[in-house]
Amino acid sequence: MQKVKIPRTVDPAKSAQKRLDYQGIIQVSLMKRLAELTEGVKRNAEVSLSFELDEQRLVVISGKANVEVDLECQRCNEIFAHLCEVEFTCTPVYSEKSEQDAPEEYDLVDLNEYGELDLIKLVEDEFILELPQIAMHDESECSVKSNNMVFGDLPKEVLEEKPNPFDVLKNLKR
């Protein structure tokens, strides 16, 4: 099956009424923010999106996506490949009332000035949220083992016993 590009923007209400499904890719060149936060995006993102209306007649966007990025291990400073896989369910915000009525299990997404949803930004945001806070290899693959980690010696000034500056206050107490 041929991989097609995901459209940049869609009208979520019309797409939900038609129950549209999108399967395709987002090119590496379109994920600039993700590339800035990582050591590089290795391949195009594979994306699957579904638009529908739920029981409350809310527009619901369900999606799955994956992409492979390079991260720098914070333990050994080597670059390693990381597979970002995300699943999300969201609903667009049309007004303050729709924001309050939305169930908690839906993430809220904003529309642009034309009432359309930027699908590339949506998927890229999900990838960014999935990135680990502290990127590290699996310990079995890392060149630095946890039992080899040394964080430095204490300076000699700290090891020598210094007089307590609050000893002066003891005299005032008498």
C-alpha cells in the first residue's frame, strides 16, 4: 500500500460527520520542533487518524502515530534510537461551553483562525509529550554502568571541621 501524506489542516466537524479516516505519513521536514528537541528525526512518522461524533455529539479525533528519533543518553552522552509511539483521543474547542462539557478522557485542542485543525501540529505535540524527561539507554546497552558512576570527591575545606558560626549565639543566651 502506498503511503500518502496526511493533510496539513482539516475541518474537524465536517470530517466527523463524514466519519473520515486518514492513514499516511508526516514527512521529517514538517516536524521541525521535534527535530529541535531531539538529536534528529530518523524517518517519516506513520499516522492513523479517525474522526467521529460521540454520544454527546462532540467531535472526537482518535489517533495512533509512531516515529523514530535520536536522543542523547544523559548517562554516557552517546546517541541512541528511540521509538516514539503515541495514542490519543481529543476534541476541538469551539467555545468556553464546549470546553466545560468535554469529558476528562478527551484532550482539548485549539482550532486555527479558519476553524480548522492543524493535524501535523497535533501529532507533533503528542510526540513531544511522549519524549522521556531524562533520555537514557537501557542499562544493559549503556557504556556507563550504574556501579561505575562517580560524582566527584568532596573538597578538603568541607572535610575539615570548621567552627559553627552560631556558637556566638550561645553566649547571648546566658
